[in-house]
Amino acid sequence: QVQLVESGGGLVQAGGSLRLSCAASGSPFSINAMGWYRQAPGKQHEFVAQIFSGGVADYPISVKGRFTISRDSSKNTVYLQMNKLKPEDTAVYLCNFRNAFGDIYWGQGTQVTVSS
């Protein structure tokens, strides 16, 4: 069974940086996309970043230029480098993996809190 575990969250001041990691266990295979989402209290799930097997990355306007997603396929790990953090980036950050068969796996999430 595939399990994803996020790490790297915490409390940071506005303008600071954090690097999140998400490691998969259980030998996931045919993973063609890895991504990050976030959920703030009282708000809907929000897409943050994704990276495809070819290395192409995608971001929404809200984080483009500040966040960078990367992956180490040999370690089944995806990273999210977050710079110039803002209070509105405060949320639980969740990673997901999607395979070629349409299966989607989610982590439990890691809290990111940005103080003003």
C-alpha cells in the first residue's frame, strides 16, 4: 500500500522560506505526476503546484515566482521550496501522487503558519 508522508512545515515570519518534502513508501509505480495542495481553515482545497514525469511544472498565479516544485524520482520524493512567504500562505499542505492508471494517493498534510 502506498503511503505519502509530508515533512518540513512549521512557523515562519512573513518573507521567510520553508522547504516541504513528501516521501512515498510502498513502492509506487508508474507515477506520472506529483503535486501539492493546501487547505486553509474555512477555505476550499487549493492547488499549489504539480510536476509531471517529464519535469514540466505548473503553478497558480498566487504562488508562481515564489514556490518551486521539484522531484527525485529515484527516492519517490517531491519537494516544495517556498520563498517570500505571506500570511495568506498559512494552511495545511498536502502532497499527492497520481499514477498512469488514475490512482491518486494523498499524504496527511503538514502545517505551514506564516506570521505577519
